[in-house]
Amino acid sequence: MILPKKSLFFLSILGPGLALASDQTTIRSGVSLVTIPVHVTTERGLSLTNLERDDFQLFEDNAPQRIVTFSKQDAPLSVGFLLDASGSMRNRMKTASESAVAFCKTANPQDEFFLIHFNERARLDIPFTNDPGEILRQVTRVRAFGRTSLLDAISLALAEMKNAKNSRKALVILSDGGDNRSRHTAGQIRLAMAETDVQLYAMGIYDGALEEITHTREEQNGPELLSALAAMTGGRHYPVSSFADLAPISERIGLELRNEYVLGYVSTNPELDGKYRRVQLKIKSPLPALRTEYRKGYYAPKQ
């Protein structure tokens, strides 16, 4: 199937699924506590923020789990901005800057940020800083050319996130299509995201059709891959009708990140086998048609 061309604005969270806002606990290999970030919305798309611990039920591979920690608190974020500076973005850099500004409006003083831009290769422009203005100034200096190494940029961002001070970590990726330059494969990035507990949000603008004769399979499948990753990791895909919608939706996502629940449990499965375990969540609520985004699983520690 030929996918429509789209401009994609991707937001992912690394770590709220591994951290409690209340005590900054971070899950690592060998630790049995598993934490799951959950965002709940009503039928109209509004965030539902008045639920309590007893309103949730968690299952791991269909086995019920007891929720031992519960948090609704807003905690500082470590945010990485990934900016597509390939040639196709040449007329869209102003929109990229406006989107970054909108997201930064939701920032807390304790938040920290880094910036990566990517075209022929991925580059770390600014390592972690507590000054979002430094990021915004650099975004306006980036010039677009060449091809798109999106997957390499994600890999570089995951490496930089190891330097984060906050337990809740986010990647904001602005791109207009699939990858056509990276050394890393889609399969490698899927595995890396699953192992590092990435939560991905995506916004896409559809503005025409991709033609098979001018676009590689990677370019055609890139948007589909990242949409699938959003669903797998508990994020959301936001289709938008014009570039004018990117900034307000970017701000909305920033606010949604601060309205997540974080549920923690100790698995009833004691095996240290390194296998992937699927998580299921249910909500006990009289409200109809609630929508949930949450981390769908994790890799168990390996002995």
C-alpha cells in the first residue's frame, strides 16, 4: 500500500513508564518494581485527571497484578528535541521553531533539554541545558539540506538520554517523512525503544501522495512505523490538517504529559528470563468510551 506523504511531529517519552513522580524511582535491570504511565481521555478527548488507584486494574500476560504505587504528580522532564533538517524541510523550518516554542511554554523550571538535528547524519547540537531559550535560538540557525537519517537520530537521542537528571524523559521529533539515509534499521530501533521504555507521540500532516517511482520503501513505511511505535508504547498519533495546527497541538501534548498517572506493581512472575511481558490495563469507571494510552509491556531482567 502506498502511504500518503505527511509531515510528522513525533513526541516520545523515555522513562515515565520507569519512574514515579513522587519518589523519582527508576527501574533498571534486577529491580522488580514495574511502573506504567497512563493517560486517560474522555470521549471528547479531554484529559481525565480525577481517577484514583482503585479505579485501575493491571494485568501482566493476563495475570492480575496488585498496584503498589500510584502517582498523579507533575514531575520535571528531560526533553530531547530531534529536528529534521533534510532538504524537504527547507520551507518548514519556521514551523519547526514555532512548534518548539509552543512546547516550551508548558515547561517547568526544573526541566532540561537537548537538541539534535539530522539530515545526511544526526548531530547533537546542544547537550542538556536548563535554558529552553538556548534550544529555540539554535533551532532558528539550522539550515535544511540533503537526505533524512531519522533512525540514526533516535539512536543518538537514546544515548544522550543516559545523561538525563530527571526520571521522566521525552523526545520531541519534528520530521516530514520516512528515513532514507540511516545506518540503523527499523527493527533495531523497535528493539532499542522497547528496551529503554520509550513512549512515543506523533502528529502528522497529510499533504499529497507518495509515488513509488520516487520514494524508497523506507520513506513510504517511515510514518507507518512511527505510528505503530506510538501505539505500542502508549503514545498517540495526532493527524493535523495544516501546519498552523502544529503549534497548538504541540502545546497540548506538553500539557498532556503533565496529566499522566503512573502505576507501579511488583510482577508475580519471578523468572529473570529477559523475555518481553505484555501489560494490559482496565479502568473501573461509569463513564463510557474512555480512551487509554499506556505502556504495553517491558523486558524482564535477565539473570
